[in-house]
Amino acid sequence: MCFSAPMKSKMTPNGGWGWMVVLGAAITNMTNQSIFSQFGLIFGEKLTEMGCGTGGAALVININSMITNFSGLVTGPILKHYSARKVTLLGIFLTASGMVLSSVATNLIELIISYSVFTGLGLGLIMPATFVAVNEYFTSRKSQAVGLSMAGTGVGQMIMPQVVRFLLDEYGYRGTTLILGALCLNGLPGALLFHPVKWHMIETNTIDEEKQPLLVKHIQIPQTTTRYGVVEEPGTSSNEDKGKTLLRKVIEFFNFELLKDWVFLHLINGLALVYTCTVAFNMIYPFFLQNSVGLSRGDTALCMSLLSGADIVARVTIPMITKHFRISNRMTFLLGTVCWAVCRSVLAEQHRFSIIILLSLLCGYIRAAAVVNQNLAITEYCKDESKIPSAIGLNMVAKGLLVLGVGQFFGWVRDYTKSFVICLHVQSVVMMFVALTWSAEMLARKLYQRYKS
């Protein structure tokens, strides 16, 4: 009688060193990603000196976002050939260089080159690389791990307004941007924690097929079936593969076949529109507080810090809540989008400082539901994990396209109406449009599946 002998196989740790990777991603996000949301505080007075209105500010931030997201077109393939650690390190150096070069910018064009191009490209490399680094280490704890890694951005967004206010008061615009450039380099130790997952795989026992009884062992000869049903022997290749066109190779390299899926297209377009509204809100919020409400720089920084503080709490607690009630990542994003649209419109109509503080806390908490679940909604939809980097890259391209077009539209609305309040309401309408179309799609798919069954 033959007995099965155990053999060693390896599986994803779903924790272990993965928590150090989460820490590294949090450090990197805290020192780099959080700077993006401080654009209004850092560059507001400088843009005024340059004679640029909201349209000029929108142009700088939207080109930055466009480059950040268009870099996703190449970041996906790059991450297939280079480790997340190398890509993150390059992104950190580019982000720091952009902030340093911004210190000597004297006009809008120079600011676009330094901040929009250099910093935008750096952030475009950091965002997917940190997500992929965390994603590789986890299976059932992905939502919690990603939420904690992105909490670093929340911590930075909570601290940075006070830091930027202090630096501007003490060192002015040039000194502030130089110091922030140096601060970006503090993400380097975090990126060094991104060990390859193969170093930390867990060994498990499986059955060694070589020890199975010969009478029940089947010898399988791999075969290839062509599109016409002709069986080919191993070692041969079809003429179709040999004659594969350059266009087909490009499509396969970038996984453009994902664009044939209308549900995926609808998914990334909705994510991109909400992202654009997020970018516009981050830019307009400090201007709204200072110009429409009349708050001082210190009170404005306080409101921004409280908003980000609530965001941190949400990034830790929302994954626990959704896991307990078994709410999907996409549904969490949808609910967060609806609540955030309502909350920001209510905020736009307030002028009492105490009410604004309360609504800033509420907006920060709700916003996290939409921000944290952006990439998770994509990974949840993509069953083939090998396509996740490309899917995230295509989503970033969609965000880059819409943030330049729709984002500039928001800037035009502000300049045309001379009202930050109306601009915030228009953003809320766009977010509600996404919620309605997603709800209609989900309902249609559910009814269709019920009809088929």
C-alpha cells in the first residue's frame, strides 16, 4: 500500500511582514501624498502674486492630477518588470524634486513644469506602487491593510495644514517649498520596507503526487487547441501567434481587452468623476473658508486638520464596519459618495464657525469611504489578479482625462459665477449623477441575472 507523502508549498502570508509593508506605505503616503491636498494653502498667495485666479490654480492642480493619473498607463507595465520598492523610490525622488523646483518658480508656466509635471509624475508612481506592495501580502485582510496604509495620508493631511501655516509664517513661500521637498525624502525609509513577497511566503503541507499509487495516477500530455478546434502537440505554436501584429502585442501588454467590458468602463468612469470632485474640493475648500466664510489662515488650517483627523478614524473603522455587515467595496464607495455629496452641499451654505467645524469632521469621515475604496472596488471586480496593475493603470488614465476636462469646468464655474458655494453644489450634482447611474447599472445586472436563472 502506498501512502501520500506531504510536501512543502508556499502561500501568501496574509499578515506577518505585510504589516511592516503597511507601515512603510503609511510613512510614504504621509510624507508625499498628503502634500497634494495642501495646494491651496501652499500656493494660494503665490498664485495671487502671479495674477492668476481660480482658473490658473485649477490649471496647475488639474495638470498635476492628469500627469499623476496618465502615468498609470505605464506604471502597470513597469510594475510587471520592476519591484514596487524601486518604483516607489523613483516616485519619491521625483516628488521631492518637484517641490524644490517650485521654490524658484516665478510664473505659471514654471510652476506647471515643477509642480504639475515633476510632482505629478512622482505621485503617479507612488500611488499604484504602494497599493500593489500591500496587495501582494494580503488575501482576506486587504480592506483593513489598505485602509491602514492610506491612513498615513490622513495623518499627513491632519498635520500638514498646521506645518504649512507655521512654515509660511516663519520662512515664506520659498523656504516652505524647500522644506517640504526635504520632507518628501522621509518616505525613503518607508519604501525600503517593501520586501519582495517571496521572501516571506508561508510554507504549508500538501500531498506529493509522486507518492500516489501508480494505478490511480493519470499521465496528462499538455495539448493546445487552436481557434478552429485542431489539437496541436506540445512544442508547436499556432500560425496566429507567430503572425501576431504589433497592435495585438500592445493590447495584450497593457491589458486593453479590459476596455471591452462595459461594466468595467462604467466602474472606472464613475471612480474618475468622484476623484475629480475630490481634487476640486481639496483645492477649493481653503479658498472657500478664507474668502466666502472669512476665516483666518489659522482657523482654515484647523478646519482642514479636523477634516483629515476624521478621515483617519474612518480609514480604520469603516473597513471593520463593512466587513462585519459584509458590504462590498463598491457599495461602500457608492454610499460614501451619496453621503459626501449631501454633506458638502450643506457645508457650502454655512457661515457659523462651530457648525463648519462639525461638518468638516463629518465630511472627513464620509470622504474616507469613497477614497479608500477606489482601488479596492477595482480589485474586487477583477477576478484575474494578474490584470489588477493594468486595471488600476487604466483607471488612473480615466481619472487623468476627466480631471483635466471636468476639473477645468469646475474652475470655469467658479470664475464665471464668482461663487465658491455654487462650485461646490455643482460638484455635488456630478457625484449624485455617478450614484444614480451606478445604482441603475447594479439593478439592471441583478434583474438580468435573476431572469437568466
